[in-house]
Amino acid sequence: MAEIKDYPCSYGTKEDSIVSLVQKCGLAIPDVYRNGADMVTLARAVKAELNDKVVYLPFDHVVEAEALGASVNYGSAQVGPRSNGYVCTRLEEISALPDLDVTKGRMAEVLQACRILADEGETVILEVVGPVTVLNSLIDLKEVFKGMRRKPDLMNQIFDKIERNLQTYIKAAVDTGVKIISYGDAVATVTIMGPKILTDYTVNRVAPFLKVLEATVEHKALFLLCPKTAFALTGTETGIYEPLGVTDRSTLTYEDGWLYAVGKAGFMGQMCIKNAKSTVNANKILKITLQ
């Protein structure tokens, strides 16, 4: 089996652009994170400011955890929403948390914003975090990694729960017209989990879950994987890179590659979403095929 390689992160995100635009758009914190109409206004502004061909939602990475019961600090103009401390101390408590409800709270507002923008003809990218990152907002990850070693049955129940809820969220998003799902599990990396645990997690949880998601959306949306997740798939031979098959041009941006792939491929993920404007030879634009 091949080795899982790490992908070097380039820090700095679109959240950096949000800081200057919130005030320019006449918006306020925390309304811009909690109100769908404000999200639409800011998403349009970010697209125009960065000359993007797509719009991105939401503007933080704790929407999923909050919908499952996490406590969230909505931050300030300089720092966006983040976890406000753990709501669980024991793994068993996670199983008792209620399932998320896509019709209520901030998640409903995000989905409303997605629908408005999609109905306007925008290509919407919904940024979704994976199970380990969700758990990182609910409980100390030391308990999670300990559980993966000592309580595999319990952890399988917990991962089943998180994955089921993420599937519900993603399906609801695609139903609103979202065309691209950016999927990353920033904590599930070889540098944090180690090669042995990450290999087991990728083979037994990540790859099967992504297959479920692929069947759920039926190619109505493209999954744009964080390269750290993509490298884990290729490193465990549960996914392979293949040419996307662009034939009508010699070069294109990574962003144009996503737009070309919608409806034609299930997964991409050779470079970070932050490299959208990078120019790539057409024959080197790749899709990922799960094995």
C-alpha cells in the first residue's frame, strides 16, 4: 500500500477578504453569519472583490457542529465564528446529541442563502467540514483518538451519527441548487492522527462515506476535496487520480476545471481551493475515482 503524503497548507482564507467587506456592505457582526439575506449580500461582494466565477458559503467552519449542539462564539470583524468550548466531556454524550435540523437555526439561513444565489444563476460552492473536524468543536480530540484505539464500536456509532447528519445537510444543499461541495476534514491529517490511525480511518470511514455521498447527489454536484483528504485516499489506494478529459482548450484555471467537471465527475482535489486561479495544463486537470 502506498504512503499517505501530507499536503502543505497555505494559510490565509477568504475570511481575510470578508473583514474589509462587511463594513463596506453596511453589514454587521454577527448578523452576517446568522441571517441568510446578509450572507447573500456578502457572498456577492466577495465574488466581485476577488473576481471569482463562483460564490462561497458559509463564511466559517462551525455551522455543522453548531447544528448538532456546539457552543459558538460569533467573533468580531477580525475573527469569525469559532467553537466556544466543548459541550461534551465523554464520547457517550455525543451519541445523545439531537440530530441536526436543516429547517432551523443558522443552517437553515445558510441553505436559504444558497437557494437565493442559485436561483439567480450563481454557481454556489458550499464549504462542508468532515466528521473529525465536527467532533473537534464538540469534545476534546484526545477523547476521540483514544476512543478510536480503545472503543472502536462506540466510535463507529459516533461516526455513523456524524456522517448521517452531514449527508442530510449536503442533500438539502444540493436540493437548493448548490453545484459544488467543498469537503475537507482539516483535523484528519497524517501529521495529527499519524499514518496508522489515518489509514484505518480513511479505508473504513472516509472512502465508504464519500461513496454514499456520491450516490446521494447523483452527480448533480461536484465534490471538491481538500488535498489532505484526497492524498489520504490515493495513499490508501481507495481513490485514484485520473485525467478529467478536458479537450477543448490547452490550459485553464483550476476554477474553470471545477465548472467543467460539474455533472461529469464526482470528485476533484489535486490542489487547495485557495488555488482557484492557478493555471493548469488541460491534460493535468484531474478527477478522483473512488475504488
